[in-house]
Amino acid sequence: MVHGSAASDDPDSRHVNRTELSGSADLVQARDVHGGVHFHGLDPAPADPPPRQLPGGVAGFLNRNRELSALDRLLTDAHDTAPTVTLLVVAGTAGVGKTSLAIRWAHRVKARYPDGQLYVNLRGYDPGPPVDPAEALDRFLRSLGVPPPAIPADLDERAAMYRSRLADRRILVVLDNAASVGQVRPLLPGTDTCSVIVTSRSRLSALVARDGGQRLTLDILPEHDAVELLRTVMDGYRQGDSEEELVELARLCARLPLALRIAGERAASRPFMALHELIQDLRDESALWDTLTADDGDESGAVRTVFAWSYRALTDEAARLFRLLGLHPGPDFSAAAAVVLSGTPARRIRHLLDQLVGAHLLEHVGLDRYQLHDLLRAYAIDQVRQRESDDERQAAQLRVLRWYLHSADAAVTAMLPFNQTVPLDPAEDVEAIVFSASTTAAEWFETERHNLVAATRLASECGAHQVAWHLAAVLRGVYMHQNAFDEWSTTARIGLASARSVGDRRGEAETLESLGKAHFQARQLDEAAECHQAALAIRREIGDEFGTAVSINALGLLGLRHRRLTDSVRYFSEALEIVTRLGNRRWRALALSNLGETRYEMLQLPEAAELLRKALAELRDLGDRGQEGNALFFLSRAERETGDVASAQAHIETAVAIAEEANNSLWLGHWLVELARVRRAIGDPAAALDILHRAAALQRRIGDRSREATAIDGAGEAYQDLGRPAEAVDFHRQAAGVHRRLGDSWQTAVALHNLATALAATSSKAEALPVRQEALTLLSQFEDDRAANLRRLIQQA
């Protein structure tokens, strides 16, 4: 049988194929094979734990019993068994307690949703950009167990996958701080077994009119409840405050829970100061306060007055930290980021953060994670513009941006020790994080991933263009290995615009390379070629020899993908000559490996094996285990086809051991297919079936439909070896269908040839004829010897 290949300059780099093999969850159906091996369809992936994403409720939440009961009534029928309304909208003015109510109610009813609870803050009213629906879907799909490579790039496809994942499950979805219907609608499940609660300052009327939602408008607290909330916050700290004074304080806070908590905390922190004196301070603050716009109503003005009143009570050090936190690029931050922003010593920062949390001016939302309420962030930004000079603001922003850049560089170095990133200028004013292990680096990257995108955007907006394109270039390595297409494309485009705005040709080439690789892995090959050609032209122009070799190698990979093998040989040979001259041993090994793979595809098997052995020696000396496994994989293929099956078996078993030792499913799923071919070559197709079942299950889990289909096609070949062509037909037919939908002409032709062979063996020769004709039509576009051999086999048949 004939096999195709999937080339790469990195064994982790794979091409995401999102077409389903069939509408059925079970991909293949077959009875027992000899030896008790089963291939009844891919085993479902181990069940992920249900998502439990609800934030903690507000401490001391009280009142709102009427509203909680109203939500309860909307949720259940008279028998208290099933949702009657699946979409609830809680609307109300800023600071009225919409989020607190929604979270409180969600915790109260979560037992009704045993399959989990999803939560996202859509940040519709933050000073920064709101969360895009595609980004929210990406988060939800990951939480629902979808591997990142399997998440589609298209918004509609993501929404469809999300609805499929929620079908027949009982999940509660909380969409907090939505600004518009457009932000919400893609996040709505398609099943009445799930419920959604949305909070917004807008009425979101279209969700009610078109989507069957029910709205609960949250008013300011009644006077009694507002006073009771003040008493709760101050309980144990003050005594003797009169009812009249508490009523007046509640009125000055517009009876809004956010303002009431801040005011109550201020009063609690001054237990021996008469409440009427605090109230007079607040009245004076109100008289001095100028609202931001003429449209701000009494409630908005009251909230901001309370902010100002509490802010002025802070120590100078805490007040400065508060306003500088408004400059942070992302939605939440660590204590280390606060140190960098403010220049405060680390030993002091926790104390200051605790002060702000205690004053209800800052939220402590997780282990070493803090965030500002959107209203408070807007206030902090307003204060930093008033209180800090332009130079001080710019210096603080540049510090935190450089800190993110150098920490990201350190994380990538720890996670991907052989990844070559751009050299960075020393950052003497910031101390980047030092990572002792790749696992801690990966955890930091996952925690900060949204902040890294925000930092790239802020760097571009504030004129730190070198930081912007450097961030895009550094992050490229991680995004390549995670297929994080949203963040990858966003940062690369921002970095490219920054580099072009200041005429930085090197930065332009680096970010074009990043975009080219993103397009390549997303199978957008024309766009990839355009980016790599543009990067190559710039690198030749500026005399960047190493960058030139990288771009030429990328064009060689495009040639392999299109099966223009002569072009690939020329590109890889040129790249090899450059990196050899530069003395870059790893890239010399990569070029040798890619050239060896190309020679294999051209049926120049002895030359391929020689090149791959040279690459293997270099990679083993360098200790690059991943690339060593990749070279072993191709070497095994060449040896197997020349009849040296013993060497082929030894080499592919070593590659599989490398993948298992590294616990790397990406490598393992790919390399197992060659192990199965070797097992077939030594006459053990039953063992091959077992291996291919494992490979296909891994590829289904990863989300690589092309490689999954290749494993399925291999299973059909094993059934043919077992003398069971009728069962082989289903495997080959499904594999051909996937490759056809993916537009992969070569792999489609290979699967069709296998399908025709199986059909002919079942006495379905007439049915095999059009299958062979389609394969021949596809093969007519290829001119290499392997394609010519396959054409001859089909024509002879």
C-alpha cells in the first residue's frame, strides 16, 4: 500500500482539520478480529470533570430575597422539576448589584445543573475592549473538554460545536456584564436542558423579543435593605449610630450596593469617628465632585462620589498604587505585576493590596489574582491621568509591558528549550520571572494568556512598538504548539502594524513569519505563501541570513504540502547550505530531516535514509528528543520500504518510546501509525489494528482529522491483510471522505486506491472502477515517482 506524509519543521506542529469523519459518534463499525482485538469505533475520551466556574459570592450578601424568589419562579415549573425559562436577563444601573445577585442565585440552584456551570465576565463596560464572543466560546469549549487544536477558527463553527457539546446536558451559563445582544447570542445553548443568566446595564430587549428571554430589572435597594447592608458591613466595628444617620448615608450612596459596601467599610475603619462627621465629609465630596459627562445621572454621580471619598482616605502609598493599577493592560493581575507597575518593594505590596481589598476598592479573585470592578477601573484611570505626569504614566506602562515581554521570553525558554526567539534588549528596570521548570512556566503562561494579548495591544497603542512586535515574535513559539489561532493572529497582526509604523524591517519580517506559520497550520496555504515570501524578501534585503534560511525552509514545507517536491528539494537544500555556513547545528539537523523526508516522498529511499541518519546523529548530540523522534519516524518509513524491516521496527519503537516518555500525545498519535505499518510488514495485522485504534483515538482527542483519517485508512489495510476486505471498505470510504473534504488530493487518492482494492476483493469490481478513475484524476496533478508508481498500480488493476 502507498502512504503519504505530513511534513513539518517541528514534530509538534500539526495541521488542524476540523471536518468530522461522520455525523455519528462511532466512526467505524467492525466485528472482532483474530486474537481478540476489537475496533468497534473510537473509545470516547476520558470524561473531563464538569466545569465549576462560578466565582465566590459577595461576602455578607443579604436582602434581594424578592428578586431571588422571582428568579426561582422563572426557573422551575409547579412541580419544581424542569426549567420553564432557559434565558434570564438581569438588567440595572451600574453598581446596583447585578453580578452579586446572579452569582448568589447561580450558587443557590447549581445542584440542578450536575453537568457544570460556565461563567465569563464579558467586560462590556470596562475601559478596555470587551470580550469577543469568539474568545468566550474558545474558553467555554476548552472548559468542556475540547482540545485547543480542535476548536474552529470561525465564530459560527465554534458556536455550533458549543451547542453540540451542551446538547442533552444540564449546564448553567452565566454571562456577566454583557454590553449587547451580539455579544450574547453566539453563547446561547441550543437546548432547553441548559439555562443562561445574563447581567447587563442594557435592557437587551432583542433577547426577550426574539430569544424568549425573561427580564428582571434590578432597582436600587429599598431604604430598609440599604440600611441593613450598612449595618452588616459595620457589624462589630461601630456602635451607637442613629437610624437617621444611617438613612442619610444610604441616601448619599444612592442605595447602590457597591457604594454602600465601600462607605460602610470606610465607616467601619473609623470606629471612634462620629458618623455625622463622616457623612459631612461625604457631602463635601459630593459638592466638589464633577461628573464625567453631563449625561451622568444621580446614581452614577453618587457612586463616583463614594469612590472619591474612600480613595482620599487611603494612605498616599495605597492611593498611588490604586490609580496606577488602572494602567494594567489586562483584566486581572498578580502581586508581581503590581510591584512592577508601582515600583513598590515586594515586601510592601501585599500590605497595600490588602488595604485596597479591605476598602472594597479592589477584588481578590483567586490565588494571587486581583481585579478592579469596571467602575473602579474607570475611576483609577481618571485619577492616574489627573495625579501622575505623562512621563510617570508612560514609565509605569513601559515597565509592566517590558516585564510581561521578558517574563514571556523566560517562560517560552523554559517550555521550549530548543525554540529560537528574537534577542531582547536588557530590561534593567524590571526583574522578569525566573521559571525553575517547564510546568511552572506553562502554568504562568496559561494564567497570563489574556494579559499577554492585552499587553501586545497596549504596547502598540502607547507607542512602544518594539515591545509590541517582540511580544508577538516571542509568543509565536507557544502559539505554534497550542494552535492558539485567536491569540496568535491577533498578536501577530498587532506586531506587524507596530513594526511597519516605525519602519522596523526586522520586526516586520518576524511578524510576517508568525502570520505565515499561523496560516500554514490552519491550512490557509495561499495566505501562508504570501506571508513567507514577503518575509523572505525583507530578510534578503536587510542581510538576515538566518532569517532567510527560516523563510526558505517554510517555503519548502509549503512545497511538501502541495506535493511540489522538486521545489521542496531546492528550498531545503538552500536552507541547509545557509545554516551549515552559519554553524547552526539544530537548524542544520532540521533541514537535513526535511530534505530526507522529501527524498522519501520522491522514492529516493537510500538518499532519504542517509540524510535522516545524519540528522539523527546531530539531534541526538544536541539532546533534542522531539526532533529525534521525528527523524526516526521518517527513517523507519524509508527502511521499511527498502525491506529492512528489523531496523525500521527498532527505530519506530524508539520514537514511540520518546513520545511516551514525554507524555506527548501529538507525537505519539502520529508515530504509532508507522509502528502499525511495521507490524503489518512483519505479518501481524491484528497487532497493527490495536495500535491504529489507539492512534485514531489520540488523534480524535487532539482534533487532527487528517491524521485520524490516516489511522482509519491504515485500519482498512490491516483488515485487507486479514482477508476481510468487506470490513476494510468502510474504513477506506470514511478516510477518503475526510481527506476529500479537507482538500487533500494526495491523501484522498491514496485512500481511494485502498478503497478500490478492497472493493475489488469483495467482487465489487464494477463499483471499484469509478473509485479508481477518481484517484487517477487526482493523481494527474502530481509528477513525482511515488505518484507515478501509484498511477501504474491503479491502471494495472
